[in-house]
Amino acid sequence: MFRAYLILGFASQCEAHFGLVSPPTWLGGSTEDHGNSWRENVGCGDVPRVWQDVELKPEGCVTSWYTNNTHIPEGQPVTIPDELRTYKVGPCGQGGCLTHPWAAPGTAPLWSPCGVDGGNLQGCPVGNPSKGSCAAGGYGHGPDARDWYQNRSRPISKWAVGSVQEIQWGITANHGGGYSVRLCKIPESGNLADVTEECFQANSLDFVGNTSVAIYDGTDRTEFEAKQVKLSTGMWRRNPMPACLGGGGGYMSGSCKGTWDTQFPPPVPGMYGFSGVGTQSQHIAPAPLRNWTVVDQVHVPDLPVGQYVMSFRFDSEQTAQTWNNCADIMITDDSPALV
């Protein structure tokens, strides 16, 4: 059963925004278009925007599909190694945030493994019929992505069994944590509601090697060491972009000028930042976060050929939130290509 919680303290004044840039998700068209829209408008999709009653939140954008107010189950031990923690100073210092999803990656319950637009499937608080009253925690009654895209056109990428594929993702508001990449085969019925979190966790993909690549402004590429761990819920990598040391961390408060002003030293100079959320005219985060993306390589295991859904799951540490994007993947026994 899903358990909802109220986030207390400063973290409730902001929300993280993580999203997949490529392969193209249900939210966008070609990889090239998706990459441009990420930098320009955070990849807003085809969900109608209703500004007047959702506290000016960006409905349908790629970074707006998630589960809000979710914690690891009661009694669940912390499984994340200390070296992979992303918030050790400020609100998460001295053992804080250890009920948030990144404390035990993959165990916090989700409204949907593909995300819910606005993060609050049953309203704020649960049972409120309106879209509002969610403060900075998204908006209520957005659709489950599996329902919204059931009968809509979705881009498909072809991946060959045994191949190595690239995943590219980015952040517009940084609340630490880390991520996993998973596959689930679409049943013969084609019903996306049967594509479940349990199915995804049974088919977690391994990252290749121990390095990632940081891309700045779409061109400059820098390889760096990735921090990762393999757990019963899959293989997970730490978010390599440190947030600021201030009390708000991923929010706009605090200093963030270099390695001594961040939660941990950035693996690439300049790859750190805060969020720009909180104003009506500028929901998108300012540089540097909006201009950075990360590339990881994953290995495609020996799976039966057919149509799958890939789920990108990002568990936050500073906030009690988990972010998801999904993409259609055709597993083949020949050379991969984008269709």
C-alpha cells in the first residue's frame, strides 16, 4: 500500500526536477529535438497546461513526472553506502533525510514507474478534488504516464541484445540522490498498466564500466569516475552534480562557488548548482544546471526480442520524491537503430 507523508522543514519549499534527455521518451520526438527542448523549455510535452489553478506549475514537462511525498518503508534499513550520499551538510546532516528514497534506493513506493504529472495522483492532501493546495510540491490529479500515453504515438528506439547503449539525463533543480535504468516487456495485450515497478526491478540494467561523461552546453564532453552500487533493487549511480552547502541545498539559498561550497567536490569543474524554481517568470533553473547533462552507458542483457518500456528512476535524497521517465525500446537480435 502506498503511504503518503508530509515533508517538513525547508525542503518542502522546493522540488527537484530530473529528466531523461535520450533515448527519446514518451514526452518527445527525436533525440535531437528532445535535447534542444531540454535546454530551452525543459522538454514540455503534450499535456495541456492549466496555469490558473495549479500554482503556476509546468504541466506536462519532462521534469514534472514523479511521486511526491514518498519515503522508504518503515523498518527498512539504510542500504546506500556512505560514499554515495549526496547531502551530508545542512538539512540532511547528522543522519537527516534517512527516510527519503535515496537512503534505500528502489524501496520507496511509487504512484507509477513512469511518473505522474505533478507527482500527486490523489490530490493534496490525498482526497482533495482540486489540482491546487500542493504548495511547492507539484500539483494534484495529473495523469499516470502509462494511462496518458496508452493510445498516443510514442517514439521507439531499437536496441540489440548484448549491445551497449547510451542514456543521457539532466537536472533543473538539484536535490541529490541517484538513479537506475530498467526494462519491462510490454505484454501481448499492449496494456501499459501491466508495466509495473516490480517488472522493472526484475530487469535492472547494469552500467558499463565505472565512468560517466559530463556534457556542457551540448558540446564539451568530460569523462569522470562514477560512484555506483548494486543492490537487490538494481544497479544505482550517484547523482554526480553536487548541490550547494546552504540550508536549502538544491534551492537558491546558500553559497555555491566551488568545491568548498558544495555538498561534495564536483567531479568536473563547474558541474554544480542550485535550483531556479520559485518564480512565475523563471521556472527553469539558471546556469549552470540547465546547461549540464550526463551520459551513461548500459548493457542490454540477453532478453527475448520484443517491445519493452525503459524506466529511468531517480530517487532524491534531500526531498521525499522519486522521478520517472519512460521510453519505448524494441529489443532486437540485429544492429540497433532509432526509428
